[in-house]
Amino acid sequence: MLADYMIYCWLDADGEIEEWVLVDMLAVAGMDLSQYVTIANRDKRNGFKAIPIANLKSSILAGEKTSDYRRSCNNAAPEGD
């Protein structure tokens, strides 16, 4: 069964989410996926297609570069009592 949505995340050097996108998998299902490499999961039975982000643009519903968000939170003045 195909999921309706999938969230993809990229981690920074500290292992924290740096960027993420929410992808409409129903739109991706209409793409010709045979041209993309399949990367095996650790179980070696399942995997995922490595689709360049530029090819997913019409399928992306939301996204954020979270490092910018974390930077703005870290620079915010502390709340007073």
C-alpha cells in the first residue's frame, strides 16, 4: 500500500533535522520511477527511490530549512517574568 504523504528529512552534523519536505506521494506515484536508483534499506528487502529534489518540486506540499528556524530561536531574547 502506498502512503498518501511522506516526510523527508536531512540531518546536520549534530544529527538534528536541518531541512524537511512533505511530499504528496499520490503525485509521485504518477511519475516514471524506473529512471531512479533504488537504495536498499538496512533489511535489504525494501528500499526507496532516490529522486532528486528538483524532480519532486510539483509534489512538495510544505518544507522548511529548520537550521534557520533554530538560529532565530537561539537568538531570541529570553522571556521575562
